[in-house]
Amino acid sequence: MFTNPEQFATATKALFEFQLETFNSLTSKTVQGVEQVIALNLATAKSSLEDGLAAGKEISRASDPKAAIQVAAEQIQPGVAGAAAYHQQLGDIIAEIREEFTRAADAHVVEAKNNLSALIHDVTKNVRPGSENAVQIVKTAIDNAFSGYEQVTKATKQAVEAVEAEIAKANALVSQAAPAKAKK
């Protein structure tokens, strides 16, 4: 066991700081992704508004109702294509976030496991007779902390996968709607 409480406190502090660093890294990646999504939404909204205004001007210049309907119909395909492009870009952003998250999380998991193994080794290498219960309590506390970290990592990965699935569904709906609207 640790020869003094300061060694244990130092090792525990290092493990906690590592977990905090991992959390901060993953949070930073998430914030960057949200910033990209916001920028995409703003660009898409601006483009959509500009396209709508241009289409409105064209429709108002039409010589008769039939020409106005024709102009409006011509605007459907670019609108559907724009929606598909938006969903593709959004999917790319989410995929990039997931890839970066997975890479960072996997690297941190490997490092955390190495630190955990070293900590457990330090805890158990010099056990005095009669201290087995104390060692087991420390091992259990360390294992519980690491299990919690793994659960957070797993839950975050599942959340990103759920968002990707929703984007895929939206892309499928847009793809199905494009031919139907073009026919009308």
C-alpha cells in the first residue's frame, strides 16, 4: 500500500485531474461542433432568404399567372437540392464530431487505463498483513470511478449516433420529397 497518505492523495488527484482534462477536451470538441452547426444554419438561412427574395421578384415580373406558376415550379428543385446539401453538410459535421470524439475518447481511455493500472499496482504492491480490506476498498473506489468515466463516454457516443441517425432519416425524407415535388 502507499507508504503515506500523501502518495495516495497525489495518485488520486492525478487520476481526477486526468478525468477532468478528458471531460474538458470532449466538451471543447462538442462546442466546436455546435459552432459549426450554428454557422451552417446561419449560412443556410441567409441563402434561403436571398433565394426566396429572388424567386419572389421573378414571380412578380411574370407576365401572366401561368408564367408565375412556371417560375415558382422552377424554384422547387433548387430548394430541394439546397435542403439535401444542408443535410449532407450537417451529416459531415456530425460525422467529424463523432470521429474526433471517438479518437479523443479512445486515447484518453487508453491513458486512463494505464494510469489506473499503475495506481492499482502501487496500492497493492506493499500490502501489510491485515490490510486486505483497505486495499479492496481502494480498488473498488478506483474501479467505480473508471466505470463512471466509461459510462459517460459510452452515453456520449450513443447520443452522437442518435443524432446521425436522425440526420440520415431527414436526408432520406428530402431525397424522397424531391422527385415528388418536381413532378407536381
